[in-house]
Amino acid sequence: MHKIDKLYKTGRKVNKNFKSEMRIAFDKILPKWNYYAIPID
């Protein structure tokens, strides 16, 4: 197990179209926990 000591900024804004264009597929049962990136062809 690896411990992450890095601090990350919060409250960053994303592009307005990001959610509609993101290449991420979410699981139907546990979408907050299970997802995967769809590769670009």
C-alpha cells in the first residue's frame, strides 16, 4: 500500500462541455466507485 502525501487544489473549474464530451463510462450499479476511461480510436 502506498500513502499519498501530496496536497491537491480543490474547487478547480472545468470546461462547460467536459461532462458531455468526457470519455468515461460509469458502472450501472456503483457509478461513483466503478468507472473506466474509453480510449481514443
